[in-house]
Amino acid sequence: MSGKRIALVTCLQLPEPDPDELWLATAVQNRGVAAEVCAWDDPAVPWHQMDAAVLRSTWNYPDCHSDFIRWATKVNGLTRLYNPLETVIWNSNKRYLLELFEWGFPVVPTTVVGKTQPVDGFTGWPQAEEWVVKPAISAGSRGTKRFHHTQRNETIRHIQLLQTRGDVLVQPYLKSVEERGEHAVVVIDNEVSHAVRKTARFEGDDEHVSQAVVPTAQETALAMAVLEKIGRKLPYARVDMAPDDQGNPLIMELELIEPSLFLKQCPKALERLADTLVGL
């Protein structure tokens, strides 16, 4: 071992297993660098002794968002944090979708209902047969539900429930997700490596993903254009997309904090990410 230590950051109580963890830790260690799986919410971790802290499965952060951002800010002063702190803060609230739209990127139509905004008389309903309602700060589809447009009262009650914790997103449900699936496009060290096809996932559902697939030229171009606009070279990123009615990709989510990267499905991506982390 070289003496270099990289923390692969998780949480004390994982909501679900991280399929990337063992593969990535082993690949890094095979390169002579210590890969230590450390929980962000474990006060005993000596972050100052780490050469880098790489966020991987911090999937409980939506339940304690302020604490997580305070931790990330502190650790950013003790070691090198990846992805960078400013990226983490910006990407931790799905309001970033509105900013992507303002920048001219194709994004699933999104209305944000503020935490204190009255829902009675709400006029931002999507022009769609079905709607998706989700927290603006969330992970793993927690709090994400699908409603038929005739279920307006049920939808309002769910929005009000989510408002007790923060802002809420209201979006149309894209039928293309059922027909073609959502594509999660993985980018490693500024290069698209692969994608997987995901089924629609709502609160309480398990995630079902395909083997690695080759992203389309449109998907690749869109993913790289978004990351170029952000203007920061990132070790890893994931851009989730689904086609619109004309078959053109729409951005569903931009995952820059702790995305699953489906490394088991693409050994080349695993090797590239391990090389990138060792070189940080």
C-alpha cells in the first residue's frame, strides 16, 4: 500500500445495500491505495487523515439535510471532498431542474410547490393524465408517488404531507418510462461510459435495472453538455433521462452527489473510476 487513504463515504444506517461498494473498494485497493468505507454520520471517523472523501452511498441525507451539509462543509476543510462542496449543495435540492430549464436544457416539466405555499387553489397541475409528486430533497424515491389526474384531493394531501419537510415537485408522469424505461447515463472522469435502463420507481418499490446499454448519441451529447455547463470536472456523474413524445431525451434528474453507478454492469467503468480516484 502507498500510504494514501481514500474514504468511500456511506451512512451508518443504509436504507438499501450499495451494489457498487465492494467492487469499487476492491478495485481501488488493487491499485495499492487504502479504500476505507466510512459513514458520514459516524463522529469517530478521522477525516483529516484521509487524502480524499468520495461520496458514495450517503442515502440518508434527505432525512437530515442541514446536518449533512454542515458535515460536508466541515470535511471540505479537512480533506478533499468529491464531488466538490459547491456541487453537493447545488445538487442536493431538485430545484436545480428549474435552473437547467432556464439554461435551455430539455427537462421534464417541473413545478415547485414551496414549503409554506398554500396548495388550495394550486394551478400548476401538469397537462397530463397522471402526475408524479416528490420531495425536492430526496433519494431512493422516498416520498415519490404517482397519481391519476382525477385524484386531485389525494394529490393535495400528499403535497401537504411532504411540505412538512420542505419543498415539493409536481411533474407529469411520462408514459415513455413504461414503454422504453428511464436511461441512467453514467459519466466517469468526464467521459460517458455506459447507461442502464431503469423501470419507474415509486415509494416502496425495488429498483430494477438492465445490463449495461450503449447510450444514444442524443443522450451522450445531452449529458456532456449539461456537465460542461456546470463547469466543474467531476470524477463521476449520472444523468437520468426519458424520451418525450417525439423520442427526444428529457432530463429527469442530475445525480452528482451519491448516485449508484452500476459498476458491476460495466467493468470498464469500474476500472476507469478506480484509476480516477487513485489519481485524485
